[in-house]
Amino acid sequence: MCIRDRTWRASEDADAPPPLIALAGAHAPLAHVLVAADNDLLLPGETGLLAVSVAPDPVTLVGAEIAAQLAPLPDGEVIFLGQYAAVGVLISEQPGEYSMPNTARITARPVRVAFEGVVRPPDGVPVAIYGHPTYFVQDASGAVVLEVPGGAWAAETAANQEIAENRITGELVRSALIAPLATPFDATVLQVTPGSLDFGVATRGRRARGCFTVTNVGYGVLTGRVTMPPPFGIVRGGRYALGPGESQRVVIQIMDMPPGDYEGIAGFIGGGGANRDMRVVIVEKTENALGCGASPPLRGRTGDALTFMGMLIALCLAVRRPAQRTSR
């Protein structure tokens, strides 16, 4: 496995070269993975970190433990001289403290990737850059580590893909593991709405639900399933077999988990795949609206309790009795 990272600072120079990393794996020294970030991704005063690693397979790239958390690869194989790559970009406002840019920011200024020196399969075999979402985060020691927040391998991870004889390019809209795959022809096309799901604030132990809609906008029968990490759980619709134009709702419910901010990715398998971000803030059960806890039980003699209840019933009857008309 080959690893390289590069930091860069926000620049007001419009002609400044973008941060670029080129890596060649030991198994394919004549083929390269090129990754370039956009200078305009950073705001004044920020520092960017671009990290790239390449390997011939997912286990070598990220280790057996993390590779076991990945969704299954689509049918097919990496094209000749292609390789797997982990690509991440982080931003720092304070020295030594890095975090991933938000989705809107990276979508507006995507990271450009290219697999060069690869050999395209014969005409008619579909080829695309597939990506599996990942998080690059700092641990307690300050080291940047890779995590898998759920998700699936999806061709939509790299937008604006262009395929030439010995070159495949695309634009990443999130940190991801990527690879150029040759897959069997599939006329089904998966469409998932909405683009993300924010559950807002959910009280622990109480039901909070949301849903995605899966549609087959291609031809043939789209078969697949949905995966997601806790605290997001599938209530129904987790597997689908959809004909052309058919849709199905995937209902999601928040599990009973400790309070905290949770983010995860719903991975949709089949028809090219798709990934959708999800977020929820879980809080403990709160006191009632008057700011009081649960009322203590009434104490005292049984006769006093019955007399008190009788007074309440009489009062309610008096209030609700309609007024009598007086004849003149």
C-alpha cells in the first residue's frame, strides 16, 4: 500500500496550482491515481489536508477489520491496472484540528480524481468509478483515522465521469474508497429521494420515523436492499424488487441509544447504488411542560380521597350543565 498526504493554505492567487497527489501502486507502477483538490474549497485562514492511499484490494488498503464493514462489491472486477484508492479531504480552522467539510461545500468544490494508465475492457462492457463512503476523523491522539459510517458502493459517488481508452476521471463529492470497476450490463437505474434525512431532535425511547423512496427509473427488475448503522433502523421496505417505474418506501426509525449527535449513511444496493446521509440528535426524556417532574401520589385517608374526588365531579357537572330557559 502507498500513502501520501499534503497540506495547503487558502490562497488569494487565482493562478495558484491546486494541491495534487499522484500515486502508483507497487503492483502497477505504470498506472497512476491522480487526486486534486480545489483551492477555492478553503476559506481565508483555513488549512486543508488531502490524504490518498492506493492498494490492489480493499483489505490491503484499509485492513481486514474495516474491510469487513464495507458493503459487498457490485458484480464485476477492477479493470486491468486499476487499483483501489482511499481519498479524503479535511479542513482546519485551528492548528492541528481537522474535520471533514460539510456536504454542500464539497459538492460545490469537488475533489477531482483520475485513474491513468489503466486498460479499458472491450466495447460494450460497462465501466465506472464506484465509491464507498468513509469518514476521516481525528482520534484522541490527533491522528487521522478512517471510519465506515455505513453506505454502499455506488457509481454516483464520483460525478461527471469521463472514460477514455487509458484514463477514467470523475469528481468526488465526499471522502470515499474508490475503484474503476467493469460490471455486467444492468438496465436498472436506482433513484432515491430525498437527498438526505435529518431527524432533528429525538427523545430517547420515543418513536421518531422518516423515510426514503426508492424508484427504478431504468428497465428490467431492480433488486437490492438497504443497509445502515445504528441508531438508524429499518422498519419496513429494506429489500426491494421493482419493475420499471415502480417505487417503494423505506421506513426508518431511531433506535433507543444513549444521548448524542449521530450521523450515518444509508446504502442502497442495486441499479448502480446510492448513498444518503442521515443525522439525528438523541436527548434524554425531559420533564413536563410546567417544568415539574412526575407528580407524587396523593397520600392520606381513603375517605379524604373519595370526598376530594366527589367535589371534583360535582364541580365538573355544574360547569357543564346547560342553562335552563325561563318562560315568560
